[in-house]
Amino acid sequence: MKAFEYINARDLKAASQALGSDPGKAKILAGGMDLLTELKEHLIEPERIVNIKGIKGLDVYQVGPRGARLGALITLSRIEADKRLWDQHAALAEAARAVGSPQIRNVGTLGGNLCQRPRCWYYRDEQIRCIKKGGSKCFAADEQANNKYNAILGAGPSWIVHPSDCATALVALGAKIRYFDAQGKTREVLAEEFFVLPKVRVNAENILQPNEILTEVILPAPRRGTRSTYLKFRERESFDWALSAVAVSAQVTDDGTIQEIRVVLGGVAPAPWRSLEAEKVLQGQKYSPQRASQAAEAALEQAAPLSQNAYKVPLTKVLIRRAVEKVVTGKATPV
């Protein structure tokens, strides 16, 4: 690991100034789960590490009938343990519980989970200069590549998948993300707009500039009859990233009519992938297994698998059907 300057930032302004505008010179330290891995594997070699754990306000935690405010430094274990979140925003609580191991969740922060870097084999190999690390090529797109875990939707010029469970859930819940910008102002955007595809920014997965800092997540109060869920499929049940995941939030009437619904896919695209096609099939309709299957087919109609990841298409269809069934009926049929 390369030696670096270590700074304990006293406030957001000082942290932003210490980070500077050069993306390679300084990095934020919060929980440190992803940062330390990148440092040890020589994926990044910053000159400066800026610790933001002592900044007041980044640990705000308010959950009530009017919604929730969750600071960037809130640990995933705290989210997982809050019964109020399970009652009002179950998709986020389920997503937090799906991250890593209890030890990781005790240290990992919400902000860090949302801003973590890709897990693609080629990005994580320090010997390979892929397009995400300033190169000119995405090696995962090659016919003979090890691309089992890569994207089938929204890809190009990079085929990474977004690694955050919580990001997928937050888009489904209509959350907003607040951040401290380079001009010293607090900005707020929809989670759906915070995460970006490689065709927008090939070297980053969100809109933040190097000297901007995610500060908190805002969850709106759920409307009457709204339920949500997050389902994740992974190779290792104990600790792994999603091969595919689905978050669904829906407002359902007593007779089973779906008034409002959001269907968001994880593990299959470079950003949380909202499926407007699936939503169109379900919106304003009464639930039935057949209609859920139609939505699943619509969601994956534009999928473009690589040489080793076509399995993600049927897998994701099953998760969509199960997630829709769960938010409408309260239970999901086992696979």
C-alpha cells in the first residue's frame, strides 16, 4: 500500500477542500470497507485520505410517519435492526440485511454502500487497465471473457453491474439523495438520477464530483396500502454480491388492484435499472400470476447477455414474479 497523508476533516467544507478536484489524489474514508480493499489491491493510490467520520450531521437518524432521514454514516446493521423501517420501508431493510456478513454490516455505512466501486473481475485486477481505470477497452465484453457476473441491460462502453443492494431498494422507494457540492451548497436529487450509466460517465457510477460528498438519504412517507420488498439471488448465501436482484414498491388496494408500482433491477445493469416496461404492464391492473409473468417478460425483452451470463435472464424473471407477488399478497411462492 502506498503511503498517504491522513486528514480528519472537521466539517464538510474542510473535507471538500481536502478532497480537491483531481479524482486520483484524494479519497473519502467512512466505513472503509471498499476503500481499504482498493488500497490493498493497488487499484487506487491516492496521496490523501480524508476521514469524514467526525463530521457532525452525517449521522442523522430520523424515522417516523412522515418519512425517514438517514445520514451517510449510518451503519447497515442499524438500518437492518430498525422495526420501523421494516414496517414502512421494508425494501431498504431487506437490502441492508442482504449485504455481506454481520461484521461487515456493523462497520459498513449507507453512504459507502451506495458509492462503492464495481466488483468486475477485470476492474479488480491491478494488472489490467480496463476502461473503468482509464483504459480504452471493457475486457468483459470479449467473447472468451469471464463475464458471468456482468451486465445484460444498459451496458456499454462498460459492462459492470452496480454492486449496491441499498441503491436498488432506494430507487424503488422513490428516495432522494442529498450531497454537499463543490460550491459548498447542499443539493438534492432523486436516487434514480444519482446513479448513472457508463455512457454518461464511464469512470464513475454516480453524479458526484471528486470534491462532493453524499450526506444523507431521504425516504418519503409511504402512502396507504404501499408495501415494498427486495429479493436477491447470490451464489453464496452467506456473503456475496447479487447475481440478480429485484426491488418492488407498490400501492395496492384491498381488491388487489395495483395503483402505483416501481420495479427496479439490481445485479444486471451498471446502475439500478428501473423497468418502466414491467411497470406499464402492472399499473392500474389487478394482480394475477399471469400478469406478473407478463411484466417479467417485458422487463427482460431488451436484455443483451454476454457469452457467459444468459442465465441472468430467466433468473431475473423469476425474481420479478416473486417480488410482485410478495408486495401484493404478502408472500412469495418458493422457487
